[in-house]
Amino acid sequence: MVSATMLASVAPEWECVAFVVGSTKLLIHPSVATAAPSDLVAVDLFSPGHDSISNHVVKYGEKRIRLTGLRNAYQVWDQAVDQASAQRLMAVPSIWAGTQGCYEDADRPTSSKYKYPLGSAQILLAMLEASGHPPKFFDRHYLPWLVANCDGGVSTYTKYAFNARIWWATMAGAVGPASLTEQVFRLVDDMRPHEFLDTVNALDRERRAAGIASWLNDDWNLAGSDRHTLARTLRWLCELTGWRDPVRGGIEGLDSWVEQPVNGKGEIPLSGATSADEQTYIASIGNAGHALNANFYHGGFSGSRFNWIGGW
């Protein structure tokens, strides 16, 4: 949502027409309820079928797994990603760096261990500045922290310092020492131990004093996935930044948007697959070519896997 609003602030004809909610359903503007628009740009989502701005790992890589059919299915997927990236806008750092979802070890630079570790907002800010279309940061209290912490960037910077400090410093260096990207990087690099927490608490005190329901939790993630929380968050974001309303028909019209389940989903573990699973997984990878979002997820309770969800 931060990335989408930031992009809308510098792109006069760009607008939000759909939101993915919890990877299970879509919230869609009535004008595009029956089919996705032909000029769709996915923010924080990836698919070979449309332009994408994404922080995720999206290619499997060169590992030769034992199940030949499954290996071939991943090769076809990677080829589709390569072909799409030559034809569409793919603002995806993992493609630029050649990151391989199949590897998680530390002995190769293209392993997912060294994947781009931040959110879409940080790389989008750097790209907009590098292209000569920087957003305006009128607020210097909350907004820099908000961008810095997208996808948990503040905690990532300390927890995965071996990787995040390289990526973030490189982005700042590429854009330049007087850039907003440099300022956000320095904010996190030089922060006091409790500085971000103090900012979180300051916002919560302001909210309570105003008697407004929460829209962000203590980690500055959305406090809920319902459309009213989305509206409160977007309204606050526009008031804070001075950026324009990014939603087609306006934020106040979200109550009339159509809610529907995604038209399919898949989950393929990156290890432990057997011949009994192979044909099911091959078919699922093939269906991912028509997904609204597909990527490789690493770690977590259920283990590393290839995920995809359908769209309209």
C-alpha cells in the first residue's frame, strides 16, 4: 500500500483497482470486476503475465533435482520468467541478481540466502529517484520510518545484517548521497536501539488521543485485512504524505468494491517431493503461468516452497 500510494504520487494516470487480501481473496473495483485490465501493473506481486514490482525470489534455478519431470517444469517456468522480463517491466531485484530459489546455502552468491531482503517500497523509492521522478517527503517524522520498515525492513537490517547492509547501502550509493534513499538508509543505519519503537509509540499515542481505531499494529503491519482497515490506512497515508488518493473512484468508494475468492492457488515444497506428488506439482507449476502472484518462499513453519495464487 505504501508502494502503490508512492507510485501514484508521481504517476498521474496510475490508480489502484484491486487488492489481494490474505492470499485468499480479491477486493476489486466494479469497473474491472469481470476481468483484469490489460495494462495491469502488480505491486508487491509477480507474474509473467503482467508488469510487476516485486521483492520476491521468482526463479527456481539450476539445481538438478532427482524428479526429472518436476525439474523440467521448473525449467519451463524459469524460461517463461526470462521471456517475460525481456518484454515487460519487471522491477524485481532477484531477477537482476540471478537469485535462485532452489538454493539456500551460503557458498554461492546467487543463493536465496543473499536474496534482496527488503520490501518493494525501498527498491521502488530508489528506482523513482534514479529515473528522475522522486516522490515528495513532506513529513520527516513518520514517513521515512514507514518506508524503511516496509516488509519489516528495520528488524531485517539487524537480523540479516550480512545481507541487508550490502543491498541497502548499494541502493543508496547508486541513487546518490543527497537522495531520499540515502536518508532512509542512514536513518536505519544510525538509529538508536529504541528509536523506531519510540516512533511507533508516538503514532499510537496520537491515534488514541484522536479516538481513532488502529490501522497499524506494533510491527507497523496492517491491523486487519477488512476494507475498513484498508480505507483508514490509505486515508492516513494520504493525510500524512500529501500524496494523492491512489484508489480508482476514491478511498471512500471502497465499500462498493466487489469481493471474490482467488481463482486457484498452489503450494509446492522445495524438498521432500516424491514420485507420487510429481504430476500434481508439475500441473500446479504450469498453472502458475496464469497466476496473479507467484514466488519462492524460504523458511517459515511449513518450510521453503513455491507459492502461487490466481487472479480474477
